[in-house]
Amino acid sequence: MLRKGLSLANILKIYRSGKRAMAPKIRMGYERFKQFFMLPGCYRKIRAEKTCARSSWGLAADLLTWFFSYRTFPEHYGPGRLWEVEKTAWKYYYGSNCLPHQQARLKRSVQPLEYRILFNDKYICALLCQALGFKTPQTKGVLDPRQDYRSRIGDWLKSRPARPLIIKPLYGEMGRDIVMAKSAGTDDMIVSSKGSVPLAEYVLQEKAIVQEFLIQDPRMAEFSPSSVNTLRLVTMLTSQSQVIIVYSVFRSGVGKAIVDNFSAGGVLVDVDCDRGALRKYAYDKNSNRYANHPTSGIAFEGHPVPAWHRVRAFAEDFQRSFPFYRMIGLDIALDWEGAPVIIEANGQPDIGGYEQAVGPLLKNEEVLKAFGEYELLVNKHQRRLYKA
């Protein structure tokens, strides 16, 4: 006999509630367990670069401190050259938002999982942006590797031979497998970071969105004319419904690259959001630092960001259009007339990886306050900072 008031339905309800509460904790514990055994690889990578001035034991102690005391995997230790930073200032670094503790809090408070599809699927995102009145590159459609995709590409190129096409995986990230299709005399060619092949030999590996190549503002193109150079702004809608800029960087391709992505060999430089100007140094994915653009030679420090006030207002309006998703990464280009254009909207924009260029995010009092109010701070050092 069941006790009065404790029916089978109530027992099942309690069980399911407990299961839902425990499952994320179990997953988090498993992920942390895996990452502990990745620490030696992180140590070896930093040592191999031969720039770290810490002793072997000192470096090991630093990595363990980040893992246990700051509750984050120290993948940002090397790129951020944190051995040069006073330990009393470590608390200002948020670290990667792709780690278990950070992910759990972000999903709960500002980036609900059920809305990720709006940003993860590039075609859906482009259609949504257009419906809301935000300009995007002209979208041709979606290619499927199971269909005759070469004929579709050829037909699109014939309709506007002077305008190349950009083909990128529907669910791609970090500039992976992005190619350009263009007319070249009697042949149509596919251009990628690996070289060029005739369209007839091009093999599409997965579903992809096709958009026209944007003719960009000459002031943006002067850094690298072969790539569409963008401004990455990460916006957040605070609990008081105010939009703040978590960080902003200018990204540019290098050499003849057709993409400006950091992970694909591009460089990025912090933007002074108050002045609308670039900071002194740009960085690449290997932590190399540049005072001048590697290809064009343009000095970064103090260089004005074209149409900065328009870009910032555009990003703030975009964030306000998504009150249910409170932190978004926007890749914004400028068209030939200097108007902002959404290249991509990211539902999980990188945070920790960009602290190398922009500095510790929690030094910004607006960011610290917003992160504290949403309970995104994952360790005691950050929470003490917020309460103080």
C-alpha cells in the first residue's frame, strides 16, 4: 500500500524531476573528468611554443590552479600569455564559454538551447534576418550533395557572371570548407584555400547555403581585398533590457584568403568601442602579434572603423529583436555604400578565445554586472569580484 498522498503518479513525477536535475550534473562531471586528462596535452602545447617563461613546475601549478580553483580548462592560458599576468588579475578573465560550467549557465540564463536552430542553420538565420529587415548578402538557396548541385551553381553563375558566389556548409563554423564559385572565361571555377578546381570536378561534402559575394566598402577592403572583412560584435541584452557590447573586433583575411576567420588564418584586432578605432595590435590563431596588417601593411593603432556608429546601432537593434536569446555574436560587413550587412549571426560566439586580443572581459564593469546578474560567473574569484 502506498502512503496516503503519495500516489504512483507522484512518485513518477518526483523520479523524473530528480532525473532531469541529475542528468546535467552527471554530464558535467563526465566532461570535467575527460578534461582533467587533457591537461598534459595543454601543458605540452604551451611548452612546445617556447615562449612561456614559467618553469616546468610553475606552469603545471598554473594550469592546475585554473582547472580546479577557476573551474575552467586553461586553453586560453597560452594564447593570452597569462604567465605574464599578475595572478591577482586572473579573476578578470572569463575563459572559454564552451566548457561545462560555463555552458550550463549560459543555456539556463541567456542562450536557451531550444532557440539555437535559429542561428545554427545558416539558411534559416538568413531568412529570419531578411524578414526582420536586416540586410544580408543575396541568398540563392541551399545545395544538397545528393542532387545535381553543379548544374545549379552553373545556372546561378550564368545569371550574373560578374558576381562570384560564396558556398558555405549549412551548419559550418570557423570558416570551415567555405569556397567561392566564379566564372572564368569559358569555365566555371571553385576557389578555396587549397587552390582552384573546375566546377565539373567540385565535390560537395554536405548541405550548403549559397550567397552572392558581397562587394564591400573600399575602406574595409583596403586591408585585404580578396576576403570580405567583418566586425565581430558580441551583444548582450541585460536584465534591465539594455544592450551592451561584450566585445568587438575587426577581422581580416591574410594573403589571398577568401575568408577572414581567425581559425582559418585571418587576424583580429580589438575595437575601442568608445572611439570607434582599432587598438594597437592584431593577433592570429598562433598568438603572433602584428602592429601592421601582414598583407597590406596598414598600421592598426588608431585606424578609424568605417561607419562605426551605424554598425553599433545596427547590432543593438538586432539584439533587441531577439529578447528571448540574450547573447549573440554578429559578423557585420559593410556594403559598397557603407551600409551594415549581416554575414552571420552566431548563437554560441567564442568568448575566451578572443580575450587574447580584447583583454579580460570582466574588467568591463558593464559586462561584469550583466554576467553577475545572470549568474554566469563560475568560480568564487569572479563572484567575489561581482559582489565587491
